[in-house]
Amino acid sequence: MELTLLHAPDPAIRARLDAAIDVFNDAATGRTEPARHLSIALRDDAGAVQGGLVGISYYDWLLVEMLFVPEARRGQGLGARLMLAAEAEAARRGCRGVWLDTGSAAARAFYERIGYGVFATLDDYPRGFPKWWLSRLAPRAGDAAGLEVSATRDAEVSRVVGAGLTAVADALYGPETGRAALAVVAEDHGAARGALWMVARRDWLFLDLFVLDAEARRQGLGGRMLALAEQEARARGCVGVWLDTYGFQARPFYERHGYRVIGALPDYPAPWQRFLLAKRF
């Protein structure tokens, strides 16, 4: 079995991994619901997007991926309104809860004021700074008046919000260097047997997706692929590797290779949990 580390992987690899994971998850849970996107636009009087919120719901939880309010409009309660609008949409979708992450102490305090609690932490993300994950059960119903809510991933909202958050992070930590998508591909006589997709950023490697053919498991191949990913993380000077996995997926495999649970979300979906794990070098 040949393993290849790709430093500029074709995005089509990730798309195939996403599709394969969805098939596996649906078979394991007996549910076939797709992930559903969410965008909430914050516009100025001329209609231009100034900020907003981007998220995705899957298996009874809404993940808030990005939230940004421009500095000139802070202190007006807009962040709280965006979160309330997101929670209202989560409630309409039947979600049990909402979760997110932040590296800003000010943002953490804001989320805690509106009912979120920390359930996982990674130190040195980047070095000298923590990263927190927060969640809230029972999303609130609320009025989204004045906000443009869409059940799609709006490209303009994603661009503006992403650029705003990057500027905030660069001001807090310094400009990010070394961010990269990477992949490990396993092939047997030219036939793909598995792949691992990962992202290096802020002194950690995030193991995003990992798929291995059923007949290729229990032969040490998964461990070899994981070791190659960790080797690349060390070569890049990363502090460690983190990932998330469902209770019906691969938690025991990762724990056998030195990963430990740093947090969990209940009923994701019921009766399983979704776990965050990390391995620090």
C-alpha cells in the first residue's frame, strides 16, 4: 500500500471524502438528512453587506462557523441579534443546540452573557492564546426583523465575514503564516483505498476528514496514515493535532493512538455524542 502526502490537494478529493462520510453516517444512524447552510446578512443603509453570520446544521445541532460585526457598529446589540436570529432558525430546524468556537476573550465573554458555556479548550492556538468551544442547549425563538436570513451559504456574506474575522485575528495574534490544506492518500496498485484531509493553521493541525475502505481496515493502514499526518504536523512546528468524531465513528481508534477527549456534545444525534479530541506533541 503506497501512501502519498499532497501539499496542494485537489479540492475534488475533499468533496469525495464528504460524500463518503455522509453515506457512512447515514447508514450508521438510519437518517438521511443533508447538512443545511445558513447565512444572515448585516447590511448598511445602501444595502451593502457589512457583516453577518454563517453557519451549518447537521444531525440536530447548528454550528456557527463565523460571526462578524464591523467595529463602527458594535455596541448596538447586533451581535446578540445575529445570534438570536441563528438560534431561531436552529429552533425551526428542530436543532437541540448551537455551538461555535472563538479565540477572543471578549467574544467568549459575549457568548457567555447570552447563555453559552465552554465545553472544550485548546491551549496555544496559536502559542500563548487559547481556543474555546462553547455551546447552548435549547436554542431560543426570536425575531430576525431587519436581518436577511438565507438557507444557503451566501458567497458575499461569507467573503465579508471571513475577511472581517481574518483582520480581527491578525490584529490579535499577528498575520497567519503557514496555513495550508493537506491530504494523505492511500493507493493499492493505483486504486484509492483511503484518504485523509487536514488543515494546518495557528500552530495546530486539524484532521478534517478521514475515510478508509472497510476491507482495508484493521491492517494498520489507518495508523500509518495518521502517523504520516502527525509527522507533517511536527515538520511544520505544530503544537499538536485535533479533530472531531461521532460516537459511532472512530473514537477508540484515535484514543489508541494517543488522542484524548477534550469535549463532547450530547445527542449529536441521539443517542450518540460528538467528541472533540486532541493530541499534543
